Amino acid sequence: MNFPLPELQATSAANPWSYLVFIVIGFAFGYVLEIAGFGNSKKLAAQFYFTELTVLKVMFGAIVTAMVLIFIMVGLGVLDYGQVYVNTTYFGPMVLGGLIMGVGFIIGGFCPGTSLVGLVTGKLDALFFVLGVMVGIFAFGETEWLFDIWWQTSGYMGRFTLMDWLGLPTGVIVTAVVLMALFMFWGAEQLERMFGKRDLAREPKLRLAGAASLVVAALSVIVIGAPSNAAKYAQIAPVKDAALANREVQIEPAELFHTMYDDALQLILLDVRSEADFNLFHLKGAHQVDPAEVISLAPELIAHAAPNRIVVVMSNDEQAATAAWKVLAAEAIPNIYILEGGVNNWLTVFGQDDPAIQAAATPTPDDLGFAFPAALGDRYTSAAPSLIRYEHLTYTPKIVLQIQRDKTGGGCG
């Protein structure tokens, strides 16, 4: 039983010049960290004594600036937020990891990223910190089997954001975070004044203009709002419509059948037919979804995305399934396909297992083209055909796993 394996297609940069851009960005990032004092352990450690809080202000200033710019671009339709990598939340391990890293930061005066900046500029303490990081990585790798189930599953929440947690519009969250950051900056300056004897009266007033600009930019996210699903699809329509026209995403019943028995793949079947048709007959493991509610599935599908996950949408033929596919494609859900010919085509191929199921005389478009003696759902044999009986079925493979680039680095800067 050798089934054709889905082709793997990585989304890495295909243009060699893009790597030059990466180098320039990396150099600029390191340069900014150095001139901001992030390569100096004394300056880094001073924030824990409230005498010098530049590190906190630079890092959170960069974070909120990037956040505002990202969501402005998302609102304008320039950037697809579904394609932006967001760390998967594992609450327990993240809390423990934050405590370990925080204690290490206080004791050593560096975090992993800033230790590399210090090392490049020839600081001896940074060298020992980097060596310590390497020893820690090695120790973790050698003992990972002792707690791998815990750190891979504890508090798993998928791609979980503040918007998901609070249920508020993106613009409101962005503005609230910016205001919170500015209040924190003000508080940091008061601490520097009290503990570091800093004279705030001599500080440049330009920082106030920067704060005001940041608030205005954050408020603009509320005004711009988020693009509609239709607007998102319009951006990708030339590519996606061509894929539909070329039959690149419509997979044959035989390919879906083989995929159902492939344990290496995580298969999600979305049936967008009416509840009545679904109750009469549906594929084993399928989930009935109202076409108007398909878009509500996007956050869950994005939050729990997996590189081996395949989503197949089906209707009685392809009409409703194609409309649902466009909705999910607009939300940047990877690896989504349409059952070619829908459930009617599936029954044409596998319906011989159930002689009681009879073909209808003249089915209308997107109607169920078969008559059933009873509403047995997936209890018909053809809902989960025998692997032994149909393993000989051949097909033209179309499933290509789109491997989204993951974040491979870590650290605090």
C-alpha cells in the first residue's frame, strides 16, 4: 500500500537577493542594539535597580511601534495578518521559561540576544554568558525526554492574542497597549529621577512629539478598521481564481480517500451542505458547517494550524464548496482543497458499496443527486470505504503541503 505522498512546498525566499536584505536588516538591528547600550551588561542590569531604564523603553518602544505599523498595514490591505507568525501559546512552559530567563537576565546582565551583541563587540562577560547559553541548550536537549509531554502540551492555547482573549476590536487593543506603554515610559522616567538622579528637565522635548505621533497612529487603526473578507480575497483573486480555473485545488475522491487513511496527515473535512443533506449521508469524520458561518472557523483554524494539516471543503457538487474555499483562502488558511464533484462524485465512485442508494433522475445544481432509504449519515459503507477494496484506485496527486515559515530564533532582542 504505497500511496503518493503530498509534495512539500516551503515558503522560504526564492530570490537570492532577499538574503542580502536579511543581512542588512540583521546588521542594522545589531547596530541599534549596540548604540542603545544593549551590549553593556552594566546598563542592562541597571534597569533592575531603577537607575537606568533605557532597555525597557527601547524594547517596548520598538514593540508598540511595530504593532501599530503592522495593524495599519493590515487595515490598508497591504499585509495579511494570517501570514504573520505569532508564537503558539503554551501557558505553563512560557511562565516557567520567563521566570528562568528573568532570573538569568538579572544575574548575568544579558539575555540571549544582547549577549551576542556584547560578544561581537569583544566583551568578556558576554562571552561567558554565551557559553552558558550553549551549555543550557545542550543540557535541555539531553534531558528533554524527561518533560517533553509537559512542555509540548501544558496550557496549549494555539495562536492566542489579546484580541482573542478580550474579544475587542484590534484598533481598541492597539490603542490601549500604546497608552499603557506610554504610561509605563512615564513611570520609568520617574523611577530614574528618584533612583538614578536623572534630571528630566534637561531631556529633549522631541520624545513628547514621538509619543503624540504614536497615539495618533494607534487611533488611526480604529479609524481604518480591518478589511472585509471580500476585500482580502480581491487582493489574491488573480492567483486563486487561476488555481480554481486550472483545477489545482479540486482533489479527486480517490485522493481524498487515500488521505483519509494517511496517519501522517491531519485531515479536516468541512461539509457546507444543508443539515438535511448532511443527515442523509456524509463522509465519516466530516463536520457540517453553515456556509454563512464558514468565516467564523478561520480564527480556530489559524490558531491551531499544523504543517501536516489538510482542510477539504465539500458540497453536493462544487458550487457551495468553492464559495467556502474562497472565504477560507481570503483568511490565509493554508492547505485547503475542494472535493472534486462534491459528495455526488464521491457516491459515483464509492456508492456501489450501498446498493440501496440510488441515483436521482435529474438533480439540479448543487443538490444531492442520490436518493437514500434512511438518514443514516456516516453509517453507510460508502461513508468510509474499505481500504483493502479500493487501494488500487489511482489519481493525479494535487495536494501540496504549504509549509509556513516558523520562527526559529528566540531571546529578548
